[in-house]
Amino acid sequence: MSNIKLRSLLAIGSSALLLAACSGEDASDTSTDEPTTEEDTTADSGDTSGDNTESVDFSVAMVTDEGGVDDRSFNQSAWEGIKEWGQENGLEEGSGYAYYQSDDSSDFVPNFNQALADGYDIIYGIGYLLLDSVNQVADQNPDQHFGIVDDISDRDNVVSLTFKDHQAAFLAGVAAAETTETGKVGFIGGIKGPVIDRFQTGFEAGVAHVDDSIDVDVQYAESFGDAGIGQQIAAGMFSNGADIIYHAAGAVGNGVFTEARNRMESDPDNKLWVIGVDRDQEAEGDYDGGNLTLTSTLKQVGNAVVESTKQAIDEGFPGGETIAYGLEKGGVDLVEGNLSEEAWSAVEEARQGVIDGDIEVPEFTYSN
Amino acid sequence: MQTTSKNRLNALLIPLFSILLGFIFGAILMLLFGYNPIDAYSAMLMGVFNSPYFMGEAIRQATVLTFTGLGFAIAFKAGFFNIGVAGQLLAGWVAAIWVALSFPDLPRIILLTLSLGAAIIAGAVWAGIAGALRAYFGTSEVIVTIMLNYTALHLTNYIIRSVLATGNTTEIVGENASLRVGWLTTLTQGSRINMGLFIAIIVVILYWVFMTQTTAGFEVRAVGLNPDASTYAGMSAKRNIILSMLISGGLAGLGGAVHGLGTFGNLFTQSGLPSLGFNGIAVALLGLGNPVGIFFSSILFGVLDVGAGFMPNRAGVPDEMADIVIAAIIFFVGANYVIRLVLDKMQSNKTAEKGGE
């Protein structure tokens, strides 16, 4: 009995080896084919995008935080921007533009060094979690250009890109206050800190701007990657009577959408909404019977990264500078989404107020 | 038990065979999804071995894994499953940074000894809670350590925000508390490899001496093999449970200190438990509880960990695929008892023609 089993096991093992060895050749054949097809497609896209775009001799890489490049929010927005820019300029992924994914905080520095070894002109760290790593690598490589998103580095070879997230969150607060029927809304933050505090402060101020009797239930997931915790917190908030949740928690938000979808599918009469963050998350809100993404605050990380890259190509690298993107520059915004006409006009009014300076949105909950 | 040459051979064959199976399984997966496994594996290995920097990073990762692996192994020898290695590592990390930031002006030797000592104590206390509960109330150490992991995670984040710093990261510790040594850093072109490596080698030797040459180590092993028989023979099961958990946590805590003072130099809020804690379990299982085996399997894991980062950009294998391949290897490593079972059966079949069972 066991002899037969063992023999078959060995047979499977050895055939697997053979398989691996044989198709290794096949695979290398296809891999020699692949670059040519890739060249074809890039040539094609070059044609379709017009003859006026020339291929630039410039390359950009980004290092993600722990959320990963497909977090459907912050990192993804940055990557989409870089990818679009690269394709427009006839660059190839892997040589003209690339991302390096971090699964753990100890990956940050090696990822920067890998991008350095691969020779990219500017390397962006996406998210404040990477500030220490950017500073460290920037000190070791004074001639290399870096960027940091959402935090400020004082190094001369680093450009800092920050966002006035509180302004967009303020509009989200206005939209939520205009829409809620239970008089109770929720806010789920990622990791507590200055960046997410901006979202919380803006959102609370926006709700209070419309009606200060509306309750805002604020909770933090202490994570940007764990969708399970997002779902758990959302379940608690919905059970406590909130009908709208705004999340500023990266991939944690995916759990918030899941919970809302499950509830809407089992009880369609009890309308619940989720407000997305960083990019238009309307697709995340699809469920049997409609869409539950009320609206999304936009944070044009991709645009910001591309803007500063263009600036580096045209006028030289803006090293040591801090560029802040707000409503006025279109760096942050709110989409119309599924907002009622009434709510949207309130949002438009508030947006104008913020841009004109009539409404001052507080930036932090703590005062300093 | 009996150490025939066959058993020794098996001890080497089993881990090698599981590693091989893991790599083959990973290769099949990549083939199924249309990626070239040879490209991927060579990108992984060349990426690490062709560059002193990434070699240094792999060894740095391996250093911490050696501590967590040894920590898990000693509890495992005594018959416990210490899932809480990650939390104990975190406890050690906090303690080491706390001490280092509190006394920045002490001479290097004293400050490092204090920091590492505090980390060992913090890790030991954290594991000791589970050990004491197990010894006196018979609670499951698996559940208690899992829960203590989360307690450690959130307590750490609280301590960073409220005690050690105002934001999400503490200051970087001074030169006097850093484990980095200039010539190692220069040798590896600026990697974060540090003197934790030497501490790890010393601990590997101490672990071997403790387990094989001392009465206490013999008792720990005996309790693990058969608690009832050891109690009958006059050993205190309670004492050994707590002792093995204390050492286990202390080793994990020391790993945390090396990670904190060597890799990062500071402490920052964590969004999840450090994966080094859980990978330590796989390292211990692959090393079959042998300290030298654990040292080498942690080097393998360090190479896998750092090398996986090369697969997406140098071989076109997406990040997720790289993660799955690494996970498959870990899976086969963890499942090595199946391979051991097969090898055992094969041998018992050979010796007695009557076959298994």
C-alpha cells in the first residue's frame, strides 16, 4: 500500500520536475516573443495618441506603503497616474515606470534601493509611512531625486507633495449631513496621525456646518490594509443607527463596502451609504439593486506625482520644495456620485465658500 | 531518542525535500499562470547573491528570524505552541527603544546591555503570562498568546503616541544604542546588517548547550516528550512550562530589540503584527528544532523574503504571484511532517516486510 503511494508521489514529483524543466524552454521562448509584442502595442498606442507625443528620456518609480498597489485608493491612484503618464510618453513598464510593493515596513528601504539599482530618475514614496525611509535613502544618495507624498521632508533632493484633505473631507461632511435620514453618520480612519486627522477634522466640520445636532461616530482601524477590521467597525456603526460611513483608511475601506453591500442585499429598504476616499470608488459600491457609494473625496495623488515629474523634466527637479494641493488647484475634490440635486448644490456652495475663503476649514482636531 | 545514522540522514533529507517540493510547487503555479519559473527564481537568487547590499539585507532579516525561530522552538520542545512570538517580539522592540531613548548618554556597552536586557525581560514577561496561565489554570497557550499578540500591538501603538512620541514614530536612537557596526555596513554597501548577527550566533550556541548539556534543558525536553512520565520521575511540569515560555519569550524579545536597534533604529506605529514573528514559526519547523538547522533555515527565509521583491520588476511575475510562491514554499516547509511520515513509512517497510501500521 504505502509503497505504491510513495512511488506515485515520487512519480508526481519527478514529472513535475520534468515539466518545469521542459516548459522552462517553452516559457523562455514566449518570453522572447513577449517584448516584441509589447513593443508593437506601445508603438500602436504611440500612433493612436498622436505623433506630437515623443518618447521622453525620463523614468519614474514609486514605492508603495503596506496597502499595496491595488488598495483601490491611495497607492492605486498614484500608480494609475504614473502609468497613464508613462503610456502617454511611450515608456515601457519596468524600464520607464514601475512600482515596488512593500509588504512590510522593513521592505521600504530595500525597495528604494532596488529602484535605485534599476536606475529611475525620480523615486516617489507613497504615503507618510515612508518618510523615514526616504530621508535615510536620500541622505545616502545625495545625487538621486526622490519624492514623498503626504509628508514633508527637509532634504534638498526630495520634493514633498501634500494635500489639503480637510477641504475635500469638509465637502464629504456637507454631503453626508444633507443626505442622512437617521441623524447619525460614521467616520472610519486608518492609522491615527496628522494625515488622517485632517480627514476627520474636515468631515466633522462639514457635518456641523450643515447641522450640528448630527452625531459623528469616529473610530480608527489602526490599519490601512486589514479589510476584516473595516467590516467589523462598519457593522458596529450601522447597527448603532448610522446610515452613512465615510472611510479614510485605504484598503480597510473595502471591508466597509462589503458590510454595506451585505446589509443592502438582505434588507434593501434600509438605505445605507458609504463615502469613498482618494479616488472615485463608485465601482466598489455596486450591489444587486443599485449602487451605495454616495460620493467619493478625490485626492489626485497621481496628478500630483505627474505634475512634479513634468516640472522636473521641464524646469528642473523641485528639490526641497513642498507643494500643497487643495480645492483651488484641483488636487482634492468631491465627485457628484449618487448625491441628490439638493445635496450637490449644497456641496457646490460650500466648495465655492472654501475656495473664496469665506469658509475656513479647520485642519486638525488638536490645536497647534 | 535513538540517534542512528539513518535518523541523522533523515533530519537533513526532510527539510531539503520540503524546500524542493515547495520550489517545484511554486514553479508549477507560475507555469499554470503563464510565467517563467526559471526567470523568476533566477531573478530572486541573482538579485540577492549578486549584490552585497541585498545579501546584507537577507542576512539582517535572517538574524531576527533566528531569534524568533529559536524562541518558538524551545516552547515547541516543551510541548507548547507559542503563537505569540510576534507579540513578544514587539514587546522587546518597545522595551529596547524605550530604554535607548531614556538614557541616551550612557556608554555604548552599558546602554546596549541595558536595552537588550530590558527587551529580553519584556518578551519573557509577555510570554510568561501565557505560561503561568497554562501552568496554574490549564488555559490553552495558543488562545492566550494569540490574544496577547493583539494586546501587544495596540499597547505598542498607544505607548508610541502617548509616551514615547506625539506622532506615529519615535525619534531615532543615538549612536550609542545602535547595533550597526561601520565595517559591516561598508562591507555590504550600506545595508542594515548589524551586530545582531553575532548575538544570534552566540545564542544558537547557548541554545544548543542549554538543551543538550544541562539538566534544565533535559527536563524541558522530557516534559515535552511525556509530561506524565516526567512528573512521575520527579520533574515539576509547572516549573518547566513557565521556564520554557520565559526563555521562548525572552528570545523573541531579543529578536525585537535587534530588529528595533539594528534594522530601524526607532519604533513606529504598526498596522499589523510583524510577519517576522510568524515566519519564525516556519523557520523553527523547517529547522526541526535543531539550533543550527534553525540558523540555516532562517537564512533561506531571509533570501526568499528579500529575493521575492525582485520577481515583479525583473521577471515580470506579479507581486501577488511572488507572494503565493513564497507562501507555497513555507507551506511545504510547514507540512514537512507529511514528508517525514512518508520517509518513516518507507524505512519501516524496508526493515520489516510486513509494512506500515
